[in-house]
Amino acid sequence: MSVLDNFQDWKSFLAQRVAQAATVGMEKETMENVAYQIGNYLSNQVDPKNEQERLLKELWDAGTEEQRHAMAGAMINYVQNKKQ
């Protein structure tokens, strides 16, 4: 089973990776750039498995590059501040 099969699993997975990156001293801007690259990959290569992923893909596809960077940053903030 993939972490992409369940949105809660995906959020938990992303929160753990963001926490690890912060622990090793990765700057937020670098995390956002990595999140942007992952967002592009997911949008282009992975079929959404649930409603939440479908919505994120549609928003990603509709956005400009600047808006996509903002979404990547917002996802990082979301998983950092959300109680799992």
C-alpha cells in the first residue's frame, strides 16, 4: 500500500519528512523548492487516489508557477501546524 492511497497517510508521511528536513537543518526555502518539485512530479506522473488528491492536482494544474510555489509552501505549513 502506498502513502498516496489515503490522504491522512500522505499528510503524516509529509509531516514526518518535513520534520526530518528541519531536524537536519534544511532551510524552509529549500523545503519549499523540494515540495514544488514533488508537486510537479505528482501532478504529471501519479493518478490521484482520492478526492483530496484530485482537488490538489486540479488546483496545481490551474495555477501559475508562482501559485504552485505558494501551494508547496502552504502544504509544508499545513503539515507543520496540523495536529495529526
